[in-house]
Amino acid sequence: MAPRGLSPNDPSSYSRPDQIILTNIFLALDANFERKIFSGNVDLSVKKINEDVKELILDSKDLNIDSIYEKETGRKLNFTISSPIEEFGSKVSVELPPDAPTEFVITIQYETSPNASGLQWLRPEQTAGKQHPYVFSQFQAIAARSFLPCQDTPFVKTKYQAVISVPDGLTAVMSAICDSSRSLGGRGNRKQLFHFVQDIPIPAYLIAIAIGALESRDIGPRSKVWSEKEVVDDAAYEFANTEHQLRIAEEICGPYVWGRYDLLVLPPSFPFGGMENPCLTFVTPTVLAGDRSLANVVAHEISHSWTGNLVTNANFEHFWLNEGFTMLIERKIIGRLENEHLQDFEAYDGLQELKDTIKRLGEDNPLTQLVVNLTATHPDDAFSIVPYEKGQLFLRYLERIVGGPEHFEPFLRKYFDTFKYKSITTDTFRNFYESNFAHIDAIKEIDWQTWLYSPGFPPEIPEFDMSYVKVCTDFSKRFIEWDGVSPIPFTDDDVKSLRTEQLIHLLQKIIAEEPQSIEKLRQFEDKFGLKSVKNAEIKYRWLRIGLQSHWEDKIGETLDWLVHVGRMKYARPLYRALYDWEVSRQRAIDSYTKNKDNMMHVLAYTLSKDLKLSE
């Protein structure tokens, strides 16, 4: 990775908020679907930290900046844009006038690029309705700079407002409250104007926007689900328990401060299971299983309302502070919604995924540390399950050390309240934990260095309730030991007895075994009804099992599915499995090459590395 002149606060940002910091963002943009750009201006309110500062440094990526001027006086400000450095984009240096006050506002007139890494523009035929275009954003980790010039670091949190102009017949939604909308223009040139307000400071990566032929359905007193009309009713059914999950989260974490908790079910090219944009969680359509069996994704994103959105990692080296806490809260919600057996079962399942990831990355890989060094690494290249699951295991350990949930959960509420609206580092959390539990001698046993800064497996694994796991282990043993010639060792009642979560776990256990014979797989597929399964978690694992066993029928089935599924959790392992098998390698590369322009940038970028097409 090339050397970068980056911030001492964040190795992934050029900005210097220790010198001068953004305090508010006001966007006035027009969405142009023909050119695939946003154009207009942004007002940035700034405050000097150092009165002698002579320039404001912003992050940008592929932005066409026309002019920058001081809003109150109208005088133009000189600026330079550095040559871009790989995926980090460019540094924008804005020269400040000598008499600039401590606080002032600058206006930047600009437009985005059609290839903005944080935006996905869809043609009508790529949507469910096939009639209207669509655009949506995904700015985590550092793609907000492709949408607006900003201090693109979670160290900086600001309020924002936006006025967005869109073609008539389309609806805009954002990670903010829409307080008004109206029509503009006359016949043949009519536009819709939407006004948004986010009064709680957030980092740039949590600014979010989507525009399409959207409808909504109420699913609770403070929640709607948004989607295209073709799937909105299915989505409303799937997420009907959202308010219940919200209330349980409040019992664990404290008051929900964001007002609205709406959901947007996106087109299939959305690369994540969910994205915790405040007021408007983005959700993959792959969770629409028809039986609410995958709605726990919402529990994860709800948890982020406190863990990441309210209290935020200061930079992505401390990403575990966002995701480890979120996994812990998510599973506490599940435990209260269902039972503690399922809470532990989900955690145990996560442990198996963690083991697989560490095995793939290598036990000595520094990216398997909880706190990573991103000086020479892009945050997208560091992304894995490690901060989620290893972080959650560490927090369970810290909970046990101080006496269990009855002692740890009041601490969590105090933690969220103390650091709300702030961005913190791991040291801040550690100091707060140690000061709150100083009276407990057992905390002296904690090996912080190993947990936080050593690669590989955690130094301690908790004891889990194994009630649900034992059933899966028995099923797995029966299948692995079966010769494939005698009758399949499962009855119809056996199949019906398995929870969806247990079937997923059973398939994961089969993945961990040696490849099975194709004849055994065919019979298993018939018995468990996997040919037409709608649940994406089940389908993904079954395809992996088929590829692992070199079942050629599954090559085409996998590639066909991947054309319609852009979720990284599924796409990357399946493409890797296709690449690892010589028979399917070229077909995987050809499919990627043909379809990469329909993928969100973060998926296309990481798959190019998985398929050895880039360094």
C-alpha cells in the first residue's frame, strides 16, 4: 500500500479534525439518473480547534468540485485536489482566509462520478418493478467521500440536513427524518423535493440515501418498512416483530434516541445483510424467507442504534467496539425473545464461523487481532467475521469475570449513556471498564494484551448451553457415517423436528467434514427439501457443500444464484469455492467479469482479489 499523508486520528482519512472540525452538513442535491450522478452543493459548518490553522483538509473520491467559497461573504476560496491514492481517494486542501473566524460555513459546488464507489445506480430492469431506476448508498467504511467532500472518519460526528430533488414518481429516503416533501416544476419537468433532518450527530459513513419507486407499510408505532411494491407486503410480514425487538433492546441498553426505526428492503445487489443507518436500516432481500426465520438480522441492526451509532469506534482499527458489542446485544435480544438455549446456540454457531475464518486467514495473520493496524491496509481488506465474533467472545468473558449479566448489563447502560454521541478507542473502553469494576479483584486476571493485540483464537472460550447443538451433532454423525446405499437415516419426523437454525448449523457441520459422495447429497437434498429452499442461509450452505464435493450440477446453480444475490457473506465464499475447483474456475471468472458492473463497488473490489484478478 502506498504511503499516505493521513490523519493522526485515523489512518484511513486525510482530514485533520484535531486542527479544524466539521460541526454540521447541509446537502442540496439533485439526482440525475441519466448521468448517474448527484449534483448541487454542500454547506460545511466548521470550527477551528487550532486558531492558527491555515487550511481545511477534506476527503474526496472521484468528485468533480467546481468551486468553494465562504458562505457568508461569498468570497471564493482557493483549493487543491491531490492525485488519488488507490481506494483512499484524494485530499482536498482548502485555503482559509487569514481573517476567518473560529466558526464559519463554506459552500462547495460539486457533482459525483457515475462510478462513485459508495453509490449503486440500477437500471429499471435490475429492480423488482422493472419500470423505474433506483439508486442506493453504502458508505461504510470510507465511501462517503465518493458522495460528498467531508471528514470521512468516524472520529468526526455531525448533524446533517438535506434537500434532495428526484424525478417525479420516485421517493427519496435517508438516514434522517423526512419532515416535508413537495412537487416542483410543470408538466414534463416535474420533480419531487424531499427535506431531511438528522438532529443527532453521526459519522459520515452513516449518511445514507436511497431513491426508487418505493412504498411503505406501518409495522409499529415508530416503524415503517419501505420497499418496491412487489415485495413490500412480504417485507411487512417478515418484520412484524420489530417493535417487540426494539423494546427488548431498550430494556438492555437504555432509551432509543433516534425517534423513527424504519427499514428499507433493497434490491439484491446490496452487499450486506443489513446496514444500521440511523432511522432507516437498510436490509438485504435475502432475509425474506417467508417464515421470519432470518428476521434476527433486524435484532443486529437495532442493536447498532447504541453500539456503533450512539457510541462509535474512533476509527476502523477499533471496529470491534462497533461489532463485538452489537453481536453481544443481538444475542441478548434473541435470548429474551426466544430462550437462553437459542442465545447460546447462536453464539456457538458464531464460534464455528470464527474458527473457519481464522483457519482461512491464518492464525498468525494480524487481521485476526481485535485491534488491527490499518496504516497500510484499506478497511475493506480488513473486513471479516473476527471483530464480530471474537469481540463478542471477549465481552462475554468480561461479563463473566464481573459476575454475569446482572452486573454487566447495568454497566452497559452506563457505558452507552456516558459515551453517547462520542467516538472512542479501545483504551477508552478499557479504562471505563476497569474504573467501574475496580472493586472486583478478578479483573486483574484479564490478559488485555492477548485478547486485543494477539492474532488467532481467543485465549478463552466460554461454556455454552449445548442443548440445540447436541441434536445437530447427532444428525451430522448419522449422515457422515451413513454409507449412502442403505436407507437414509432420517425420518420425516426428524426433518420436521429441526428448527431452521439447527438445519443451518447441521449444514455448517457438514461443510467442516470431508467432502461427501454426490449420491448421499442427492438423497439428503430430497429428504430435507433443499432443491427449492427459499431460506438464503440454507441455500448458501447447501451450494457450498455441493461445490466442496465437486457436484457439477451445482456450478450452474451457484452461478445463477450469484447473478441475483450481491450479499458479500454469500458471494465471496461461493466465488472462492468456484475458483478453488479447476473445473469451475474459469466459469467463475467469466461470470464475475460479465456481472461486476452490476455489483456494489465493495463486492466487486473484494471479489477481484478473491479471484486473483488484482493484488
